[in-house]
Amino acid sequence: MQNGFSPKKRILLLVCLIMAVLAVASGGTLAIYTSQDHQRSVVRNRDNDTIRFSSDKLYRVTSGTAPQKYYYPMGKDERSMTFYVCNYDQAKVTLFHEKDLEYTIRFSVKNGTGTGEVYSIASGESVKYVANNGTCSFTEKLNGGKKSLNSYTFTFAEGDFEKVELTVSVTPTNSALTQDRILNGILIPVEYVTAQGVSVKSEFTDSARSTPDNFDAYNLSVIIFGGEGNVLITWDHTKLDIDPFFTQKSNVAEVEGGLVVSMNSEDETGSYLIQFYNHNSEKPDWTDWKELPIDVKLQ
């Protein structure tokens, strides 16, 4: 009896072994490629998490959240405030909602001049009216499948600067289409020419709701009055992160410790709502809004 394999059998065994190795390698390569492709598709699909429902002046919040104030700077001869409701996110305007968004918009006016004052609200070509210390509401729609927005213009009386308050809430009919988010806010007209020279005002819009230790993100309102200037915003980078989309604006420049923002009270750069996020995983111990390491001043 012969021990071992004949040369012919050895060649056949070697061929089989090589084919097996190639099959394993090919399968492994396919598995790696498939895994990488899956990872890329996950990254691309993260855009689906964008809430395609927003406003340029109102705040996007969860239902039941108290409205925050938005100070609307304008010239002394202006008598109206305009804002938009959109079917896209303000930071990703190319990603619009594919479905129609129906919603109820509600207006409430208080602190206007005179108890009998009636204010107008223009919605496209339609005009609605609301009395001082009164309310009105109606249903609107944003058409899906394309970029869509509705504009609203509130006209007020002379002497209403820094007095009249227009509270607005926008509630979708189908809340699932906006991930259970609504839009709301309190618009207050501010006459920037009353300021002595150029000045800047900043405040945390959530400060009236609770202490900062109950938040992971902080909304900072920055408004310039009296013209144009450069606003320096600095913060402790070891404790806070700024919204990366804000840093990409054309009028924003990075400097050591923060940003310089070119602002003008006479155009769309007159006010910003900037989000900061908790840099660390642990819960912050700030119990007073003054403790947040953020500084805003004219440069």
C-alpha cells in the first residue's frame, strides 16, 4: 500500500485549496464592500431626520412649549413685521417636504395703542384683522414636492414700538409630518434709531422658562441697534459648542476664542438666534444663566 498522495492527486488538491482561498477572500471583500456601502447609505439617510418645517422668525418647538420673544428691529418709518412659514429647515433649504403640510395659524395681539385698535395681517393676497387684546386664526397649507413658503405681514400703529406683542402659533394638522413640532413666538417691534449710536443686545430666550441646568442646548438672541458694526461672540470651547451652520454664514469670521459677526440693523443681519450645545456628556452645573461662559460685545 502506498503512503501519501500521487503527484496528480497533489496537484488536484492544491487547485482545490487555491479555489477555496479565493472564494473566502472574495466573500470577505464582498462583505467589506457591502458593509461600507451600508455605512455610506446610513450617512446619506441622516438627511431624512431633518425636520422640514420652519420659520425665519418663529421658533420650532415641541407642542406645549411657551412662546419665546423675538425682537424685530426696524426703522422709525416702518410699520410692519413680516415672517415666513416654510416646508424646509432653515439650515437645509434644498430639502423640502414631499407631502402637503396643512396647519392652523393663530395670532394674538396685546399691549397695542388704544383698546379699540384693530390690526391687519396679510397672508398673500388675503387680509385678516385682529383687535388689540384679541385673537384670530385660520387654516393654511404648504404644497409638498417643492420648496414652499407662506408669508405673513403684521401692520401696527405709530407708537407701538417696544409695546405691542404679536403672539403667533403654527400647529400642523398632522403632527407626525413635522415630528410633533410646532412653530411659535412673540414678535415685538423695536425701533433701532432710538439707540444711542450702535449697540448690541443679547439674551437667552429660554431664561424665563427654567434654569440652564435643565437644558442641553441654549438659544442666544443677538440684536444690533443703530446701524452696522462687528459683533464679537466668544465662549469657553471646553464647555460649549456653537451651531456649526451659523459659522458657515458669509458674514461670520472665526477668530481666536470665538467669532466676529458683521451685522446691520437695517437688513436681515440685524438679529440672530444662535444655538449653543453642552460640550460635555455630563449634566452642566449652571444654575444661573449668567454663569454660561458666553460673551457678546461690539468689537
